[in-house]
Amino acid sequence: MTLHVRNKEPETTLGASAEVDAPGRDATPRRGGPLELLGLTLAAGAGVLFVVRPEFYEAVVHLFATRAASLVR
């Protein structure tokens, strides 16, 4: 999972070592864990669907192409 670091003071360098306790730097709470897991699950499902049923993607591409062509006219 990702870990986001925010910088409260603009004069504090972001390249500080992990062992150095730089003032104004702390880790934010991990709020995006379930959303990140959901996104990865959807991406993996789409990949499996692409391998198992490639005609589904052909139909989606055809649908988008026809909609885009109708908007041009």
C-alpha cells in the first residue's frame, strides 16, 4: 500500500533521512487502503476478462468508436 508524507513547513527538505526526526514531517493515516484494494481488484478482474473473453473488449471499442463518430457529425 502507499504511504503519503506531507510537509507542513515549506523550508523543510523532503530529502531528509528516515533516521532524522525532521520537524513538520509526519505520515498521514492510511485512509486509502480499501479504495486501493478495490481498484487493484477491478484492474485484475479486467485483465482476467480480457484474457478469457476478448470479444467483450472488441464490442466496447466498437461502441466507443460509433459514439465518437456520431458526435463528429
